[in-house]
Amino acid sequence: PGTIYLEDYQAPPYLINRTELHFELGEEDTIVTSRLHLLRAVAEDVPLQLHGQELELLQVSVDNEELAEEAYQLTDDGLLIHQLPEQCVLSCKTRIRPQDNTSLEGLYKSHRMFCTQCEAEGFRKITYYLDRPDVMSVFTVSIEADAKRYPVLLSNGNLLETKPLDNTRHWVQWHDPFPKPAYLFALVAGDLEHIEDSFRTAGGRDVTLRIYVEPKDMGKCDYAMDALKRSMRWDEEVFGREYDLDIFNIVAVDDFNMGAMENKSLNIFNSSCVLAHPDITTDAGYQRIEAIVAHEYFHNWSGNRVTCRDWFQLSLKEGFTVFRDAEFSSDMGSRTVKRVEDVSMLRTAQFAEDAGPMAHPVRPESYIEINNFYTLTIYEKGAEVVRMIHTLLGEENFRAGSDLYFSRHDGQAVTCEDFVRAMEDASGMDLGQFRRWYSQAGTPILSVTDSYDAESNTYTLDVSQRCPATPGQAQKQPFVIPLAMGLLGDAGNLPLTLAGQETDHETEDNTHKVLIVDQERQQFVFDDVRERPVPSLLRGFSAPVRLEYDYDRSALCQLMSRDDDGFVRWDSAQALALQVITEVQQQLSSGAAVVIDPLLSGAFVQLLEDTSLDPAMVAEMLALPGESYLAEQAGEGAADVDLIHRARAAVKQAIGEAAEQVLLARYQALSSVDAYQPSGDQIARRALRNSCLDYLACANGAHLGLAHAQFLSAGNMTDRLAGLRALAFYGAANDWAQPLADFYQDWRHETLVVNQWLQLQAAMPDGGALDRVRGLMEHPDFDLRNPNKVRALIGGFAGQNPVNFHRTDGEGYRLLADVIARLNSINPQIASRLLAPLTKWRYYAGRQDMMRGELQRLAALPELSPDVYEVVTKSLQ
Ligand code: B3K
Ligand code: ZN
């Protein structure tokens, strides 16, 4: 497979002003007839190269005249047509086989339903086309199908007409007035039911909202519908964006490669990201659904009305839209908790990506398979880059920049550069150097030291930045890093006066500043500092960097309990826990006596005793850094999974013992008799209660009874699963075997719950995990062709069960590689995603050769998909 380069970008030589498609859906095959209204965009006569994959060409004609065979050429990846008139209608008739399409890209079947997934390059599996985002076209789509099997026939835009055909078939026609690239095309046909609601836009347009599901899933749609309406209102209020059609549809499908897809007015969702009911959905599930519904809806502007010129610009729509959905979630719930969750994920997974073989800039310069670039870097780091622009410009200028971006580029396919320029033009700010965030890969390290001079009352921060080399980028230029900070004194946060700057008496809050770090080394001097402060750094995680500052434990405790910034309070708890766990690791490996610093449990007891704090925040602060984060922190060649697991468990147990009384007290006090609501309030209480349960069950087998009782009596999935998880993680087989079996019996009819059941068993740290996972792969409810099942069982094992995945006999790696080898031909996108844990081989002391060995075994397979090929070969370099 070849490499595609950004620098090779060329504007398309032909435009497709209008696209007419006709689908004849059948049980054996589907016939697609296209009529493309072409216009040559360049002066000279160039051949037209249409993309096409796995298509059977039946007929091709130009202006209704069938083409002779010598007038066109079928190539490996498409159709080449010579000597076209400057303007013409090209028509192709192709046969495809959606029934056999296991890649879940293009047109395929999920159960009895037809559906599509075209982003990034799936449309070329439907018909010959200029399948690139800078070719935008107005689509008219007609569909005919058996009326009984497929009573519902959907596509983008407005429904123009429906009619019965002969005895059993029917026909519909849809028209989308907004020009769009092919990746936003969608089609759905099935025996579906729907719920309906409506929304009046600020401008007075009444929009019909529908959620279509298989009949079994009616009754699980209300939450998503509410979330959709909240999103629509929020986008009007915060970004001034209104919806632009009279209809907006969502369809839930069980077989889907990712979370959801923002097709114009016909969003298609993985059922796990839209269906909700207290019996089957956890609190985290509800929050995820709200965020994804919002995310896809927000794409209507940031992605559809203004789209990407080419796939190197993917973060233009994804980074911006993740920023938008994160702001939405923050406004709907707790801003600090949302920030903590996002940063925790970013630091664990995106930092690892940035430090690994697949590291790439937010705007990559090359790729082999674009599907491999729907990454945490494009999405989450991309959102951090937008957030930094927001921080640098301020709320008002940012909104002006966003307005300018949308009005200037409405209906266009543009670049990250266009986005940044709109932000500059609206604010008057120069983002020249800031642009390096788009072109340089890797996580910068921000190193801070400080000194205090009691004579002159000056406090000095010395800040330096560096960024590790990444593939293809040995040297990096300094970034622009907004460093939000404050100084904590004995009685609270101190007023800040930067030497040489007038104190700004206008601003209410003079205890908070954003320092701009834009050189390799810089010094910031604060005057009038009357005591030696503790610096509160990188407040709100104001930049996606690794911060180095040598905090002692008492400073961390102070920040944790008293800083003004919620993020810093959480981060200090993490840092303290990290120090303590690392120390225990050293003790364990040197054979020294294990002494767990009581400062940590003391601080946690204090948190638990303070009932004035937000329980959700307390739960976040009590959560010890995860094993993957600890491995990532250890650095290359230094992560010892068993030691990490043992040290972390020992610390957790010690906290559970030391805090037993207050944990029990809060566990009891936080119980609730209210009917389940996925409200911020209730979610916060359940989160803290279940984290108390987790510590108690970890510390003392006697408390497994609490877990069991909760499992039996829970009135919702959050509590039921938390009870089951505590049994499964801290109990012996006779504690969990029966509950797991009962759970399956109770919920086997709900596929989304069965997935949770699979995932829990994959993640359990007991020594039987590998055999259990092998056994579950044979379970009638497991299916290698369903991505949710694969993610739950195989992804759960490789990603959430470090001690078993990294077994010293290499069997964990072998299991994963075996599955990837099979999935390579079934579903290359999923196969490639599953590779992530193996690509981190450099970290794992003593295991590197085994992990590499599996990658090499995969590399040697015949007929490797470009997806797997790219990740495997880059990981081995
Ligand atoms: N844009 C889609 C992702 C498509 C992934 C293709 N491999 C979902 C989203 O980001 O909203
Ligand atoms: Zn998106």
C-alpha cells in the first residue's frame, strides 16, 4: 500500500454539481445507478479518475450514450474515463453485495437492516465517484425495496415522494438541498419503528425529530431525544448555530465500527451510543450518549456546512467538534468533573499515542490508511488546541472568530489554516507561532523551578520547554503554551503582580493569571509576594503538556485541599498518589519493607469527611491513577505490570483500611430511595458511593457482603454492575461465579448488557482470565463480526487487564494477535484498532521481544489490509 502526502494535494479536476442515485435493494445483491452531473474545472482535457472498490460495473454511459469499452479503463482502485466533454452527465450502473460486506464500510447489513457508513472513503464501495471531501454535490436519492421487509427507507434531506411499485416493492425519493461531500451520504432501509418530537429553532423553523430503532429497542430512545433537543438549543445560545432543515433523523444500528456518524440530517449511531434505559445503561453510559448525540448534532455546522478540504484536515472538524461537545457537557453538568475526566483520558491514552510509533501531528503530513487517523491526537489533542485558542483569545473574541469562520466558509471544504486565520482576523491576535501545535507531533514537557526571595518579596518561576522527537520529526521549535496559574499562600490564593506590569485593578480576580510561554526558557517574576507560596500550575489543564515541578507531599496536600482551581486539586491528589504508589513499587522490587505513606490515606479521609464537597469530585479525587497511566509514567523499558498492579493494590487496600469507618458511613449515607434519574446530583452520589464500596471490598473480604447485597437489590444498572464488579475484582471464584451466571440469565436478551458482562469478565485480574476469554469467544453471544462484542471482550482483555494481557508466557499477546489475524480480512478497521496495546511494546520491560514477535508474525501474513499493515510496520520501525 502506498503513502499519501499532504504536500501532493491538488484541487479536483472535475466537479460534480448534482448527484442522482438510484438503489434497488435486494436479498442477493443491490443495483446502484448513478447520474453524475460533471463539470471540468481545469482548462485542458484530463481523464476523469473515479474511485471505486469492490464494485461490479454493469454499464457506463455519457449523456445517455453507452460508452464503448475502449473509452474507459477499470483500474485497481477505480474507473478511468478518457475524453469527456467539458460538461456532461456520466451514468454508472454497478452491482454490490451489502450482505457480504463485513467491513461495515459502504453499504452493509446490520441484522435485517441496510445501512451505510461512508466516512472516510466508504462511498467508493457504493458507486464510482470522486470520493474526496472537497467535491461537494447536491444529492437526489431514490430507493426501491421490498415493502414488507423494508417499510422504512431513509436518506439525507427532505422526503420528496413515496409510491408503491408492483405487488411487493415500494419506492421513495429524497433530496438534500445542501451540497455535501460523499462521506456524508447515508441510506437506511429496514423494518424500523421510531419516536418523534419537534424543536422550534430560534428563527422559528419547526423541525421534526425522529429516532429510528429496531422494534426491540423502542422504549430506549427518550434520553437521546432529550439530549438532542438540549444540544440544538445550546448550539443556538452558545455558538449562534441553528438547524437548517425541517427534519433530523437518528437511526440506531447494532453493527457499527465506531460511536456514530454525522451524515447530513440522518445521523447513524452505534446502538450503544444512543439507546438508554436505567435497567441497562450505566451513569457513564448516559453521559456518553448525551455527549455523542451532541457531538454528531454539532457537526451539522462544524463538519457539514463547513467541511474538510482533504483528510489531513480531519481535526478541523473533529477537534473543533470535540471542543464544542465538551463545552456542552460542562454546561449540562459539572465543568470541573468533565475536565478531569477528559484530561485523565488524554494523559493516559493520547500522551501514550504521542510517545509511540504512530505519533502524528494534529494535522498529519502523510498516511497510508486514513481510517488509522481517527485518533486521540486528531480528536482530543485537536480539541485541546482549540481550547488553547479559546484561552488565548478570550470568550468574546473566540465567538467572533467562530462566527467569522462559519460565515466566511459556509458551503466550503477548507483547512485548519482557514480556521486559525478566521480566529486571527476576528481577534486581531497573531497566532503565527501557535500554528506549530498543528504541525509538530509529540507532547511538550514544561519544566518549572522556582525561588523565593524574602528580602525583596519576589517570587520567580523559571520555565523551560522541550519536546521529544517523534517519527520523522527529530527537532521541535518552541510551542506557545498558555500556562494558567496562581500562588497559594497560608490564607489562600495570593494576589499576583508580575514585575514590570501595572496591577490590573479592573479585573476582579487578581489571583489567577495565564502566562504565555513561547520560548525555550523564560522567567516570570512576581512582586509583593509576602510569603513563600506553593505554585498552582497548569490550572484547568490549560495546555496539553507534561508538567514537571518538584512538589513535595505537603505542598500537594495543600493544593489538594485548598487551591481555588478544581482541576489542580484533583491533579495534586493524582500526583500524591503517584508518588506513593511509585515508592511502594520501589520497595516491592528491592525487597524492602512496604511502608505506605499515611499522608495519602489521611488526605483521603479528610476528603471523605467533608460533606460540603461535590461527591462527584471526591470520587474523582479518590480514584487512584490507573495501571495504564502508571505504566505510561514509568517510561520506555521501565513499566513492570505486575509490580504496578501489586503496588497499586497495596496502596488501595491500605487506604480502604485506614478510611474504613468513614467509607462505611458515607456508603450508608449516600444510599438513595429516589427513582433513578441520570441527573448530575444522583450520578455524583452513586459515583462516590460506589467508590466507597470499591475501597471497602478491596480492603476487607468481610465487605464483599455489601457488594453482594447491592448487586441483588440494585434498582439500576450503575449500582448493579458496581456490586458485581467489586465481587469479580476482589472476591474469589465462589464469590463471583454464581452472580455472573445469574446476571447473564437476567440480561441475556439485552445485547448491550451482555457486552458489559463480556467486558467485565475480560477485565477481571484473576489468573483464569485468559482461559475465560478464550471460552467466551466460543459463547453463542459472542460474534467476531460485531465490533461492540470484539471491543468488549478482546479490547477489554488487552486494554483493561494488564496483568493477564502481559502474561509472562506471552499467551495474552498471542490471543490478541490471533484475533487480529482473523479480523484482518473480516473488518480491517477493527483489526487495526485492536493493535494499539501491542504498539506500546517499548514500555514493557522483559516483554518487548514477545510483543514484537507477535507484530512480526502479523507483518508476515499474506494479504494484510492497509489498515493493519500501516500500524504493524510503523510499530516495528
Ligand atoms: N465522523 C465520524 C467518524 C468516522 C470514522 C471513520 N473511520 C464520527 C464522529 O467523529 O463524529
Ligand atoms: Zn466527530
